[in-house]
Amino acid sequence: MPESIRLYLLHHAEAVRPDDPSAPLSPRGEAQVRALAAFLEKSGPPAVERVWHSPWAAPRETTDRLCDHLGIAATRREIAGLLPGAEVRGIARRLSGFGYPLMVVGHMPHLGRLVSVLV
């Protein structure tokens, strides 16, 4: 029987300028993170040990705000393979054999392609 991993995939909240790697979250993006955090507080925050995020500002800020709000003490790590145009097979290979719960915060359509490869 294949091993399984608990994997949470999250698209980053809205950035001020969607195509700018250094653009911070917009006011709407900040509200999106607060709404997600409130939902997860009610349903039970994900018990993750590590969080991977894209090097862009919006995914990093989404990760930091969500984890800080929920008190998630997971190790946070910037992963270049989560950039919008990155090949998903590299990330999929890195996920094989993981034995701990992981949250990945990235971009669309990259996350959608990752799901396609994983399933």
C-alpha cells in the first residue's frame, strides 16, 4: 500500500500587482487571509509541520499572516520550484516519501498543474 501524506495546497491571497514578484498583499488580500484564518479557527487549523511557499512576496505574506494568526509553529521555507512558471514534476518528486503534514502556498495555474501530476 502506498504511503500517504497530508498535503494542504493554498493559493496566495490577492497582491497589489499580480504579476510583480515584490508586490505585497492588497487590502483585499489581507481580508482574504483574515477570512481564511477565521474559517480555519472554527474548523480546526491544519496540523502542519512545515510550510513551503513561493519566493514571491504575496505567498510569503499569506504564509506568515495565516501561520501567525493561527499559531502554527511550522517551519517555513521558500521554495524556488513554486514559482508561477516552474515545472511541477520537480515539486511532485520532492513530495514523494514525505512523512509529515505539509502546506504549500503558491500560484495558479502552477498549483492546479501540481494537483494534476499528484493525482
